[in-house]
Amino acid sequence: MRLITMIMGMAMMASTGAMTQGLHYPETRKDGTVDEYFGQKVSDPYRWLEDDTSAETAAWVEAENSLTTSYLQKIPFRQKLLKRLREVSNYEKIGVPFKRYGHWYIYKNNGLQNQSVLYTMDTLDGEQRTFLDPNTLSDDGTVALKGVYFSHDGRYAAYAISRSGSDWQEFYVIDIKTGQLLSDHIEWAKFSGATWLGDGFYYSAYDAPKEGKEFSNVNETIKIYYHKLGTPQTADVLFFQNPVQPQRFYGIQVNKEETVMFLDESGAGAGNNLFVRDLRQPGSQFIQMTNDMDYFYYPIVDGDKIYIYTNWQAPRGRMMVTDLKHPGISEWKEFIPQGKDVIEDVTLVNGRIILCYTEDASTHAYVYGMDGKRQREIRLPGVGSAGFSGEKDEPECFFSYTSFTVPGTIYRYDIDADRSEVFAAPKVNFRLSDYTSEQLFFESKDGTRVPMFITYKKGMKRNGKNPLLLYGYGGFNVSLPPGFSSSRIPFLEKGGIYAQVNLRGGSEYGEEWHVAGTKMQKQNVFDDFIAAAEYLIREKYTSTERLAIQGGSNGGLLVGACMTQRPDLYRVCIPQVGVMDMLRYHKFTIGWNWASDYGTSEDSPEMFQYLRGYSPLHNLKPGTSYPATLVTTADHDDRVVPAHSFKFAATLQACQAGDAPTLIRIDTKAGHGGGKPLAKVLEEQADIYGFILYQMGLKY
């Protein structure tokens, strides 16, 4: 465990730093660290905060948390807001049922459980029995279930857990028939599933990190191992590694008939490479199928055919087909051509193919025959997001549907009759009919047309007085589709508007839209976000004094860049687990993997200058009045290490010339966000929304 979570009794650091709104910020020592990039020197006076195991960093964290906690706890309506957040979150949430080897499974949360429970049934309407309950694995809900992987004979299931939000995974194995936990235990796996073959499974892992550096050291040279059931991890067989390319990911896939094996390689571009092996041929070797990681290739095996969903020579996606005798990309045949919209998902169901497309950031679904011909569109409940689940040789098919005003609802879809019926709908304890959502389009700085969704309480008036929360991401080919969050309800109840903008850098309009927000075009993303804010003010949805911006991870970078470029435009900024130091991000854990979107400061003088030109940490200016800011991070974040937020917050506090508070909230036993227990989520949401409303001069 990190020292910053262990030292709880250390005296608070001297509070002789800057002061705003009566706040005395902890004094943060500066050192003389200077780096040189292509002959240019860049100071990094808070470099020591990168050492998250030092006593000095621990004392700084405690001092900052003490100040932040004291401030947030004094918000007069925080407890009332937290109570309401718990109320609106307390409803049953149900996942899409799925069938594995004769048994049905479904995830459910009874309302306020920290983690969802996986149940099993003999039939769809049969008795639900607990299969895996991660809430029993810790007292505080900080152990999360990351995935369940069934052996192809239906006898065993390997499951992965993570602790305290870390990306590190551990695997255990359960006997499905008896429910008995076996002795098998795997540690130090990362970004890995368990791929079964025979009486064991493959997994990807790194060498055990040095003690004390588990959450910050760079992760290099991933290895694929084969684990045979009943043996210790020390006996696992090293199946594959590539030390010549240490900054790549490798993983194994095997179809359930155990006839075809794929080796997947990624990390050097926006996509992946594929290698294939015929398991029916003794001693067969991998054959390379592709050789360009700028594109993605997702294979689906159906008998002797291999279908590949790809954006190679098709920026909006298409389906290709080949077989094991003709695996090379030059021999693939086009099966379903690229259309006007972006393919977001492919599912084989009962001899048919369901393709989900993104049209202006929302889902449209279509049924195709195995001849590649479109048969019909599936009628969805409205403008929202849908995801399908089914098996290529099973008749049952389900899909989930959600929108900004509809919580996740599960539908059963009869693919033969083209009929949908509700399988499970949540019974919420608030009035969904009070709210509405609409899609707007605005022009960015360069004239690009950008979509944005807004959600608000019916009867809202465009008088420039509405509190508005603007959220974005804009990167890594990730789209922001419509989706429901009960945490927004208290904000909407008080007349707030939630705006979600689909920035360049995402996948909403295909690879061209993605590339337009990468590397030396990254400024487009910030321009889009700033233009969204200006549009919402100009059209009198809100005003600068009632505007808050929020984003996490790459979205935290977005908020950091936009608040340094236009500090006059917003009242409140919430950068969460953000990438704030664009000159050093690639030096921690798997940060090197983001170079395909960002480039690095070591690439060229031009790339260094471009990154320095928008890096949030390096563009904070002394004597500037910055918006009220609540930076959030967590001690176990080994995706975007907390040093990004530490250094940004320390610099921001030193630069702040205005009266607005600039605070940092550092969670403990939490990570980048995945697997966070609901209790922690609601506490964090109470702090964020409480901070936003309080800074806007509003009450709850």
C-alpha cells in the first residue's frame, strides 16, 4: 500500500502558502529540477511529488486533503445533497442476461450495493442463485469483479478481481457445479482476460513490480502465460513475449470450439495487429494476418470462416471475410461495405448478424443475413444507446437501452418475428417524465459542425441564468453516446442543465473524426469544447457565472487545457484524474500507450513545442484569476498516476490571483474510476455537485 494512504497521523504541513476566500493553502516546496528538450530548458519544481511513497508527499497529501475536506464539509447543504443522491440511486439495476454452456447468468444490484452481484439460473425465468458476489470480498466494497471467463466444457470459470481501483488483476477459479473455489491464484495480470484451452487458460501479465512502485513504475514487456488448473503460478508456462518491443500489449483469443487461436498485438498505434493459428494442425505456427496498427481488426470465427470488423481502408468501419487457408489481409473479401454511419458493434445471433451503427452519436441497429445483405432496421425505443447480446447458434437475443432520461432497460428481441419486449425495467423513485433531452449542433472555431446533447427539466427558460454542467472527453476514438446517470438528478431537479458534447478525437464520425483531434491537431478538441461553452452562453442557456466544465482522464486534460486557455469563460472547473503533464505522461505505468493520440515530447522539436503549448501544467500563469477548481484523483490510480494532479494543483494554488478556491480531492483505496464502490461514488458526487452549486451561489 502506498505511504500516502498509510500515514494518517502526520502533522499538517505549515499553512503559509497562498490564500483565497480565507483558505490558507499548504506550502509546497519547490526544488531546482530542470529538464532539457531539444536545447530548451523546462523547470519542474514539484518533481518530488511524483514520488508517491515518500513521507514528504504523504504529508502534502494529508495537508491538502485536510483543507479540501474542511472546505467541502462546510458547504451547508452537502449532507442534504448526499442524502438525495443516495435516494435517487437506490433502485434495482439489472444487466443483460447471457447464456454460457447451458446456464444463464445476469448481473444485478439491489440499489445501494457497492458492487453488482452475478447470479446464475437454469432457465431464464428460473430461480436466481448467487454465483459471484464481490461485496463479500472486502468490508468496504473496494474489491471489484473485472471479468468472468468460462471454460469451453462448461465446468469451470476463471474470474478476475481488482483491489482499490488498480489496473492490476488477480485471477481465481471456481468449480461451476459445486461452487467451490479452487486453489488457483494468479497475480500481476493487467489488461487481460482468461482464454481457456483444454484444462487451463492463457493470461497476460507483467513481472512483479518493485515494492513501493506498484502503481507508478512504467509497465514494459508484457508476457503471455499458460496456467494449468491445479498448479501454482510459479509453474505457469511462458507462452509468448517480445522483449524487442517492450511497449506493446499482447493477448490470446481462442474460439469455443478450440480450433482457432489469435494473437493480438497493440500499443504502437490506434489499432492492432492479428496473427492466427490453426489448432487442428499439430505443431502449427502463427501466421501474420495484418501489419498496420493504425487500424483495428476484430475477428469472429464461424465454422471455417473468419469475419473481421475493421476500419482498414474504411474509416467508418466495414466487415471482411476470409478463412484459415487465406488469412492474409490481401486475400480478405469485403462482406459488408462501409456505410454513411460508423459501425460500433457486431453480434452474431442465431445465423444472423446484428450491426449497431452510430448516427450523430446515437445507436441505430440493423439485421443482416449471412450473405451480407441488410434485412431490416431494429426499432429502438428512442434516441439513445443500445448494445446487443446473443450467441451465433442460440435463438435468444437481448439488448440494453439507455438515454439521458431512461435508465438502463433490458429488452428481449425475437429476431425471427422482429419483435421486442421489455425483459427488465428499473423502478426508479423520481419522476423521469419531468425531464427532456435534445440534440444541438454548433460550429467550432474552424467551422466544423459539432453535436451536443442537453438534458434539462421541462419548462426551462433560456434566460442566461441556468446552472449548466458541460462534459466532454474528445480522444482515443471513444464516443460519448447518450446514457443515464442518477447522480445528475439532484442537479437537474434544481434547474440545472447537463450538456454533453461530442468532440473531435472521439469515434462519433469515424476515424477521420478521431484523427482530427490527435497529435498536432489536438487543439481542435479544445476549440470544440470552448466553442460549445460560447454557444451555450450566446444562446442564453447559461452564463459564465453559471457554467461548470467537467471531464475525466483525457477529459481531465480537456478541462485543464480549456481552463488555462480561457480562464474567463467558466465559473467552476472539475478536472478528474487528468493527464496534466504532457511532457512526462509517457514515463509512468502504461502512459506510453497514449502516444498514438498525443505524440511525445521526445519525438521532435515540433512535437515538444506543440505539447508544451497546451499542457495544462505548463500553461498555468502566475497572477491569473482562475475559476473555482476542484481537482480529483486517487492514491491507487495506476492509469493516470496522481502525480499529474498533484503537480497541477500545487502550481494552480501558487498561480491563483483571484478569490476562487483551487482545491484537490485525493481519494484513498480508489483508482482511475473503474470498480469504485457505490458508497465512494456517491460521496465524490456530493462533493463535486456541492462544490459546483456552492460556487455558483446556489442552494440545495
